[in-house]
Amino acid sequence: ILESAILAPSGENCQPWKFIVNETAIKLYNVPEKDMSIYNFKQSGSFLANGAVIENIMIAASALGYNADVNLFPDKGNENFVAEIKFSKTSPQKEELYQYIPLRVTNRKPYKDIPLTLQQMEEIRAVASELNYGKVYLIEDKASREILGQAVSSNEKVMLNNKYLHQFFFDHISWNKKEDDEKKEGFFIDTLELPPPIKAIFRAFKNWSFMSLLNKLGFYKMIAKQNANAYSSAPVMGILIAEGNTSKDYVMTGRVVQRIWLKITKQGLYLHPLAGQLYIWLTITAGETEHFSNEQIETIKTAYSNIEKVFDVKGKNIAFMFRIGQADAPTAKSSRFTVDEVTEVTN
């Protein structure tokens, strides 16, 4: 069950979880120091990742013959105590998603503009009802996808032209497989699916002085435009509306996200999270703007407003965004910590 749990997705592959286990229960803890970035306002992204962990646990437990009883945030004085999950033996159940847990992967390549079937779309939307949480919105219209692609790429437009975010991004890159295997977290360069001309000189972009010089020539705008085209190439873009903005809401969002991801993996499709812009917006709306220029704040504000307009969800909490479609297989997968490295066994 824990082998399945640790295969959950997380922002920049930070894997912000720890397990304390005995013979009948798993205690799941968020590890805040794994990600203290602007992209993780009040640990919302990490709670989402822990929600994905819980969904994997529930699916694996059922498939392996256990009832799993989840108690979210059992200690009101410790918000990082995400859940206690107690197990009791039963008969193994048919869980069609179980076999897809190790196959789920982030794919950042351009997607093929091949429409999803009506059944595929209905299965994706139905996940919120299956878990009795939130609502899934999907967009297929090409003009709307182009607007969304531009909105999402505002993340890169700001990040590449912002010294603070630029440093965060490049500090979290592993430049080869050996380094990724040693660190086991962060962005493995091959998973970014950079086009060959950019990949050849990408390491030089780590130098802020060099990056600033390029930006004076409009480089950050060019990259954002290229990424916008790649994002909108997907036949479907979607969001998940959360019922609130508490830690519990983000945990439940994570469960829905993971279940959607497993279902589209079963369908032979890929998913690419597009949540960076959303989480920057959470930080800015909370008044934490010291790392942003007025122009960057306006860029993020406009992007978020356009996302709201396209999906017609003004005033609702957009907790996650993604694109779905067919694509060539990803070039690589990032390394992971083992179960032993994130688990403590007690009596």
C-alpha cells in the first residue's frame, strides 16, 4: 500500500509526506520544509499532494483486501497531521485503477489535437461525484484553449523575468540522471521536454545577469508564447473547483485530481498540471507582493481573470488546472524517495 502511496504527484516533485505506521494504521504527515516557496501558499499545493497520496492508499488497500477508514486532520493542534488511516482485513476488490498507479506520469510534451470521446469526457467529469467533492469543468473549444494557454504561460512570463522566482526554479533543477537519482526531488531536466535548441543552452539561463540581458530582448515573452502554443495544443483543458480554501479542501482536491489522472492514464491519455499561475495568484491576493513588480502583479491578475471568464466560474475557488490529450511518451520520469526513506515504524 505504501509503495502505491509514494507514487503520488507533487509540485516540483518535492514529495512532502511522511508516514508513521503500525500493524493496523498509517499516520500521514505533511512535511512543510519540503516546499516553502511562493508556489505553495499556506502549503496548499502540499496538502493537494497528500490528498493524492490518500487516493492511492484507498485504491491500493481495496485491491489488496483491506477496508481503509480515513480520518482527516485528527489533531486540531497539528495541521500537518493530515490523516490517520486505519485498516481492517476484508476480501480483495476489483479496482480497475490500481494497475495504473505506477503508470501515471506527467507529460510536458506538445499534445495531439485529437478530440476526446464523449465517454472519456463523461468519465473525467464524473470523478467529482464519485468522491462527492468539487466540480470538474472541461473546455474543448480551440479559441478558448488559446486564451487559456496564454493565461497559463503568464507563469513563465513572470518567472523568467523575476529574480526571486528564477532562482527558485533553477535551484530545483537536476541537470543529469545521476544528480536526479541522488537528490530524488526537484525538476529533472529531461522531464521538462525542452526543444533541442533551448536545451543546449538552458544551463546558461541559470545566470541571472545573462537571463536579464536576454529578457531585455524579449526572450521571456518568446518562451511564454511558445509554451502558450504547446499548452493550447491539448484537445481538452480543465479545472477543478474546490468547495472552499481550507487545508481539507486541498486534500480533497488532491484526491479528485489523482483519480482523474489515473482514469485518463487508463484511457491511454496524458495529463499535464498547469497550476503554477493559480498558486502565485493565491500569494498575491493574500497581500504577499514584495517579490513582484506592479506589471507582474497585473499580468497574473489578468491571467486569472481570463481563466475565470473562459470557464464562467467567477468568484469560485479554482484549486487546480490541467490539460489532457494524446502525446508521444515522456522522455523521462523523476526519481523518488523509497518507502523506507519516508516511513517510521512504531509498535
